[in-house]
Amino acid sequence: MSRIEDDLFAKLKSGDSVFKYIPEDIGEIVYCDSTNPKAAADSKEQTRKKIILSTVIPLTIVVFCWVVFNESPIFDSIATGIMFIVGWVSIHNCLHFNGTDYFVGTEGAVIASFDDSRDNIVDKTMMYFRDFEDMLIHETRKYRNRSYVGTDYQFIVYGHEVNNQKKIIASISDSYNQEEPKDYYTDRKYRFWKKIETYWSSYKLAQLKIALNNGMAIGFNLYFEKSFSDNYIVFKGKELFIGNKVYNQDNVKDIKFKNGNLIIEDVNHSSKFFGLIEKGDKTTIPLHCIGNRELFLTFFQFFASTL
């Protein structure tokens, strides 16, 4: 079974799109999605039939519960409440045609909300990659009694530095409940922002090509709660500069990722008693503090291959 966003994208490319508004200033559209994939509202006859079904089905279930489980008034009351909510939501959806569309292009992204018809755009958020400086991603998996209960996530986009300050120009904080996403995330907003991360990384990499071809240094910024450090991590040739420390094939003992951190151990580093006692140099950097993490990991993978 094909996914909604795949069908929407295929129709957009074929010129048979359900979208009335398609952004033209974010480059080539590479991804689209919508909370409402329909092209238009239902006809009056279709709406009438859906309202009847939205009323009859919950009412039938309520009557069935009170007749069959007449000795369980608490259960029957709960079922009645649930069916009332289901019926109300269904009828509301029948009477209102609205939704939110998501677009990602090679030069930016757009969120557009419509009401009553797809021609009536009531809210629009534009994000242009030319305004981006760094994107930060923070994810926290939550457990209760050793059982997975969800993942909180946050995407933050910083604009270019002005007067030694960088402002947040776009962000989202939300959560999803999917323990093993594998290669597909069911949360629509998370999918959208991951696409932004991917194509922003491609956009940024294209900008860095001249520097790469000339063997110039490539820097990444580090962000903290109330401050940031420009070019705190720098790749140059086969060397990695982190703060005042230089790493290369001569002094790297071990590299690992643990609990969301990048850990690099110098050859002079040693530990005893399960890591309780440590000596020598070791660098630990939280990955969620690194600007443009996906692009950073691409460069870091190359650096690790030179060791």
C-alpha cells in the first residue's frame, strides 16, 4: 500500500496535484505531505451520508453495550462517552474542510494551512535555506518501568550571526510514539523536519564545495543553552581540531558514540575500575549541541576513515 506523501508527490510531479497552492520560491519541490490529501470538500450528498453514518454507528454501539452489558453501568457509561466523542469528531470533520500542507524544496520549506477550500490559505510559514546558519536536533527516548513510552524531539534553526548574536528563526518541539522506526517515521511533523535536515545539509554542502576543493578548513559551531562557540570543531585535511586539541592518526586511541555523545580518546588516555578512574586526554561532545549534525557526521566519517 502506497503512502499518502508518495501519492501526493507523484501527482504533483505529473501535474495532477491536489494542491492549489504550490510554493515557487523554494527551488525544486522534493517532498510534500498533507494532513488532508483530498482535493476538495465532499458534495452535499456525500456529507449527508457521512453525517448519518457518524450518528448511527456510535449510537448502535451504545445501545448494544447497554443491552448486552446491562449489569455493568460503569463500562456502559465509559463506552457511551467514547462513542459520543467519536461521533462528534466525525460530524465535525464532515462539516469542515481544512488541513495543513508541507513542502520541502532544494532551497527551503513551507508549511501552509487552508480552510474551507484549498484556495483559502489562512496561515503560511516560509523557511529559506539562505537564512539558515545551523540546525540542531535533540531527541530523548522515554521509558517507564523499562518499557518504551515515546520519544521527545526538538529541531532548532539558527539564523546568521548579527552583532555577536544568533537568533532562532524556526523551531519545533513535539513527540512521537514509535519504538523502532526502521526506515520510516509515522509522525508527519517529524518526517517533514527530517527532510528539511537532509536537504539543508545538501544545500550547505554545495556551498562548501569551493572550500573543500581548495583544501580549506571546514568548521562546525557548538551551541549551549545561552551561548555558542563558532568553529569549535574544525576539519582540515586529515586532522580534526576540537577547541585547542588536534587529533590525527598519530594520537587517536579510540572513537565511540555513547549516550548521545561523541567520545574521542587520546593515546595517553587510560581508565581503571570500569572508568571510575581516568587519566590522560579525552574529548566528550553532546551530539545535540553540534550545529548541522548530519553534515558534521559526514565529515567525521571521512576523518575516522583516515585513522
